[in-house]
Amino acid sequence: MKHSKGSPPELSRRAFLGGGALLVGFTLMPGRLLAQAPREAKGGGDVGLPKALGADPALESWIRIDADGAITVFTGKAELGQGIRTALIQVAAEELSVTPADITLVTADTGRTPNESFTAGSQSMQESGTAILHAAAQVRAILLGLAAERLGLPAERLTIANAAVTAPGGGSLGFGELVADGGLREATARPGTALKPVADYTVIGQGVRRIDIPAKVTGGPAYVQDLRLPGMVHARVVRPPSPSARLRGVDTGEVERMPGVVGVHRDGDYLAVVAEREWQAITASRALASAAVWDERPSLPDENDIFDTLLGLRSEDTVIHDRRLAGTGAAGGGRRLSAEFRRGYQIHGSIGPSCAVGLFEDGGMTVWSHAQGMFPLRAALVEMLGLPEDRVRCIHVEGSGCYGHNGADDAGADAALLARAFPGRPVRVQWMREDEHAWEPFGPAMVSRASGSVGRDGGIADLTYEVWSNAHSTRPGGAGALMPAWHLAQPFEPDPPKPIPQPAGGGDRNAIPLYAIPNARIVHHFLPEMPLRVSALRGLGAYMNVFSLESFMDELAREAGTDPVEFRLRHLDDPRARDVVTLAAERFGWSAARLPSGHGRGFGFARYKNLAAYCAVAVEVMVARETGATRLLRAVAAIDSGQAVNPDGIRNQTEGGIIQSASWTLMERARFDRTRVTSLDWSGYPILRFDQVPESVDVHVIDRPGSPFLGTGEAAQGPTAGAIANAVADATGARLRELPLTSDRVKAAIGV
Amino acid sequence: MITLSVNGRDHQIDADPATPLLYVLRDDLHLNAAKFGCGLGQCGSCMVLADGLPVVSCVTPVVALEGRRIRTVEGLGGADDPGPVQRAFIDEQAAQCGYCIPGFIISAQALLERTPSPSDAEIRTALKPNLCRCGTHIRILRAVRRAADAMRTSVAANPGGEGGQ
Ligand code: FES
Ligand code: FES
């Protein structure tokens, strides 16, 4: 990948954007207002603007048109393999009436783009997509206004297409010409955007091909791992062998004399080596690891009673939902069912381990990173390095899919520390496989308990649900969120973890089922103390909570003697929820007909965070009685993400979510002894391979033209887990309540 | 000095003979397609073809590859003129993050050169060494089937041709 050494970090975004000056006063085109209603205007800025646009209302922060007509769109979000680049370009192209190929998109870069914090929580389309839609619509109105002035015609009579504004008589002005002497510099977004009527959409809603795929399948530079800067050196960090190990001593002399070694860097318990070539760095790091003497102590909990350990920790309890309808108390219910569910630690397990490049030059630090938040990473690096904010620049470059907070931020910290130690040369830090498996923050182990009863009317009379969990986000933040900073001679401590409040929630995400239940009480037991390092993994608590609640729904349906799909529909009032459930069941061919022996069918549903995409999943599994091995045979899903910008992108994300969740649900468990993490590679932590991949995964997208974009990327994780557990119960008659549903556990449960 | 034949060209490589091929491809030849995933032969991200067979370049020392014909994904076509397997991956939009995809393309290419009409089971077996974390598997399967069709059609239309090499 060719990169100039980058503009100096102190260059401010305003200075960078530069450009001409446009226009005084324009009239907004009359038109349909607020299709993508800015529902989050509160926190950010102007009422009536989408939150992100309200926070940074200068239109040139989002869209720049050069005199030669080149269009650049800026987003503070990042491509994580979810196809966001293409979808955001589609949104801008639609409102500007240009083709996607006319647009260059710049993603998260503290030197160039708006600050949109993290790319997480399936919020990029809701946040950045909505902001860009509004910004583009306003730019479109400005362009029409300018053309109207020049052509002496009312804007209403002009047409805008192919990056030009055209008069009825045929006179035409290109976008570049229109802004050449002014640019969009002074224009700011105003409330009350007139958006293009949905019926006129030609780009939004199309399965536009991903713009990043051709390079990725032909060996084009596409990832931070592919960055090659002039004079770049390679680093490897020698991590402690266990979370609480301390470096007693290390004789670095021999390593320093190895071929190609530029230097060894030690700072407290932080140990790394830098070499001219990558293989030299790897060989040297192995020698350095053997030379290092560590003091280790058992500081991890006993894996065999991790759930009791969690239940024994101090908890901060919040009743997040409490609903009691008079006269329908629990007494009205029948037999009481109770169940406890468990989920072990799981990892993100990116195929490409974390990587970053740092360059410290003239007192300024630049870090190229695939982390999810460039602005938060910068804040953490500023604190760790003790540099002023305007001397640190973080630039997002794609990495391997991350699915949450993995080692990316930490690798960014490594790059910054080592770039500072070896100034003037770009330092590329690549984590090894075992670094990622051992040190990335895991998805938390969790426990939940449900109890409830079915009333005489055959519906749920009452439900109590409690969930115990560590934090689901320990992202930066401060320098203490960066693991390498813990090991320095002057270490940084992590900030005390905080729960993410409802309605999104963290450990309690989706702990409140969407079902209408007359009496329900939901409690979140937040556990601040973390026996192992944990943070955000795709879906956060929703994965476990939906697994638990959807399993329990089936137990209640069985108690009621009602078909599971019918039972769900009976408790769903929201028509969009009913639609996905009905569609998934129909396309699956849901019925009570007998399946071959060893086969089972199961269903799962949730609306992600109770405010993003609706997703229902039906699956068929096959359980081998002798081994307990469960295979997902087929899955059918229906998803409603509101206005579907790129339906194929939604399908791709949802298919992937289903397969990943199947892998988590059937096989994944991080392992540890009292001292060390022991699942250090793909044999110690197996994930789904091709022989276990289902025969088919069909995803049906329900498009809702004109309604707000709803986050998609994490919607399938929980419903898939619930559906698989229910299918295993259907196949075997045994209800498994501990994730993962490994063959050993299935075998033990069915007693063969 | 080691002489390596990569994508039809000989390269003089000045590296420790024990260096795994992956680092020579990436750092000396500036090729991007073969990726570091595990360095342990477990994930297939680093795969290349050696005399038509898939090898994990992260654990194969360069010295063992002297005299063998190495092909990487770059040798199968570029963004403007993708080879049949690459084209099939584009047509099926078979990528999410895409990090694993070059490895899958190599496994598929090796399979289809030997077995032009593979069964689904044969495809799955051939792809088993490769891991994908994004869950793109169903599209990858479709892409390999599509590539098989395309390569058979082009061989039928051009029986003397090299058939995807
Ligand atoms: S990187 Fe070679 S097999 Fe994983
Ligand atoms: S597409 Fe991301 S790992 Fe396969």
C-alpha cells in the first residue's frame, strides 16, 4: 500500500479541508421532510438534525466537492468487513444523484473525518448513514440553489443528475463548476432537511456490489497488515506468559546481536524487539522469550466452577423492568418453571491477528490501526504518551473482521510505544496467533436465571429473569484500557468498569423480552470485578440473554402445549416482529411433522437491543446419538432492518452472523488454568470448519422503504443460539442450558 | 541466494533459507494476497500453490521450494482481469472482511485444476484447511461451484487452452 508519510499530525481538519467559499442564503427545496427521521437529536446538537450531523454541522465535514467535480464523503465510522463503505457511498450517491463510482469515501481518521466515536453496536447506518443522507440532501439543495442563481431559473425547474444541474432548455452546470469559486465551506446543516422521495430512489435499496471486494480477492493492498512505509521496521512484543506475571529479569545481549535486530525495548514488564525484517523480528522475539524470566502466580479462577465464582462476586443490582398487571399475579399461573443458563468465555478470534503501524517524527505520533474508534484510541494514546492531542493522529485502515473489541486498540498502543522508542522509522507491530488468543478481551462468561408460569388462558402469566455479568465494554477511554499500558514501569490502571445503561444495555442487552407478558420482572446483576479480561463481543449480552429467553420460551410453550412459533406470535404485538417470525417460519416450512430420527427444528427471535433490526431464525439440526455431535443442517432467517440500503449486504451480514453464532453455540469455549490462558490457537479453541457448515442458510430481507435504517450486524447472534438450543431439545428431548452445546455435554445430557 | 519461481518469474532471494515462504512473499516480493493468520498451519490464510498443490506458506521454509513452481493469488488475475475463481468470488460477493478469501481461492484453484466437476463433499473437503471467521462459507461454496462451471465452460469452448492456469 502506498502512503505518503502522512500530513503532519498537527494539521487540523479544518485546515485540511480548506476549499473555496460557497453561497449566501439558499432556499431549501420543498419536499418530503425527514424520512430518515433524526430520532436522536437530543444528545448531539441542533434539534431536527441527526445526532452526528448536529454535533458537526459543517457540511464540508461530511461532503467535499472539488473544483474538478471530485466528490469526497467523510465518515467517522470504519469499514470492519461489514460492507459499510459501500452502503454509505450508496446513501450519499442517492441524495446527490451521482453514481457510487463518482464518490470517494474517507473513513475514520482523526486528521480528516468527523468524530463518530466507535464503529460498533450495529449503529453505523443509523448514525453515520443518517447523517450523510441529510448532509447530502442539504448539499443537493445548495447546488440547486446555486444553479438557480446562475441560470436565472427557479430551482424547482432544474434537474439534478450525473453530477450536474440541468435547465429545461438544456443548459447544464457541473457540480465542480458550481462550487469552484465558493466551495461548501461556510455551509452548515440546518434542521428540516428535504429528502428525496423514497419512490425516486435508484441507488438505495440496490444490491450494489461491494467496492472493496475486487482488491481483496486479487491481492491488492487492503489491510493495515499490507501497509509498507519507507524505512519500516518490524516489531514483536514478548508478552508475559500469564495475566499477573512479572518480569524478573532478561539478558538481552544475545538477542541484540542477532541479525537484523534494531533493538530490544524494555519498560517495566513490557518487552519487545524491533528488527529490519519480519522473520528476523519473529526469530528474535522467540529468543527474547526464552531469555526472559517471569514470576508467575495463580490469579485466575477455577474454570470448573467459574459460574459459582461469578455468582459469588459483589454485584450492583438494577431492576430494569418491573411490570405487574393488577389481578394477574403469579397466583394465576400454573406450575412454575425455573431454569439456569450459562455461557463460558468466548473469543473474537479474528483470522488476522491484530496489527498496527506507528511513526513518531518531529514530536508527532501517527498510528495506523484497525481499531473500532480512532478518536477514542487517540484519547487513550494521548494519555499514555503524555503528548498533546494535536500531536497524535490515528488513521483507520481495515484489518481482519473484528466482531467487537479485540486486540486492535492494544496493537495500536504497542505501535505507539515502539514508535516512540525507535523514532523516525515506521514500526509495524504484528501480534502472533497466541497473543490474540490469550490477550484479546474475551466475551464475558455469564449466568442467567429464568422462572415463570403459564396461565389458564395458555399465555405466559409471569416471568422473572435475572442476569449476572461483567462489563461488556472496557474500550478506551483512558490509557488504562490499553493492555500494554498495564505492563509499563509507570503503569496505567483500567478505569472501573461501568454498565451500559438501558435501553441498549450491556450484560442486560435484550434481557427484557419483546413479548407481551402481564407480569415481568427483570434484574441486571452487574459484576464490576473481572476474573478475566473481557469486553464487547458481537451482540454483547444479547447473545446470552436471547439464548436464555428463547430457550425458556420453548420451555413455556411446551408447558402450554402450544407450538413454539404460535406461542411466540401469541405474545407479540409489534407487527414488524410478527412479520419476521411469520416469514421465517413460512420460508422454513415450519410444521409439527416428524423429522428423521436425530433431527430437530428450533426457532429463535429478538429485536436487537429492542430498538434495532428484527430477526427471526428457524433451524434444523442433526444430533449424532453416539457422539453427541450436533450439526446445523439448515437455517432460514427473516430480518427487518428498516429501509434496506443494500439488501445483499444485509443478507451477507446475517448469513455470517448465523454461521458465527452456530460456531460459538456449538463449540467455542476459552480455556484457562489457575495461572494461564490455555486455549492459544485453533486447536485449543476450535471454530467451525467447512465440513460442519450447514447445507443452506437463507436470509429473507423485509424492506421498509422510508423508515429509519436499523442496525443489522449483530441481530442474528442471539436468535441463532436460541434456535439451535431449541432444535437440540427437539431432536434429543434433552434441554441444554450451558453454552457451548459441545458434543460431550449433549452426550451427557442424552445419557448414552 | 535462493532462486524462487513465483507467478512465472524467477526471483533471487537473499534470506535465511529457513525463512517461511510467507515472509519472503510479503516482505521481499511485496505480495499481499498470502496473509499471516496463525503461523501454525491451522487456518489456510497464507496458502499458495506449489506445483499446483496448496501449501501453507507460513510453515514452509523457502529452501524447500526451490525449483518448484509457486503461484499466489496475484498470479491468478488482477482486479481488472480476474481469473475465473476470483471472478466467481466477486460475482457471488463472497467476502465480508475478506482476509481469509485469498486462501480459499488457492484451495479452490487447486481443487478445480485436479477435479473440474467436484461434488459438494469434495469441495467441502478441499476447503476444510481454511478458516473463515466472518461466516462467509455459504457464499464461498457458491463461488467455488460457479467457478467450476465457468472453468468447464471455458475449457469446452477452448479445448486446447490451459484451463485456468
Ligand atoms: S497462517 Fe498459515 S495456516 Fe494460518
Ligand atoms: S471473510 Fe472475514 S474471515 Fe472470512
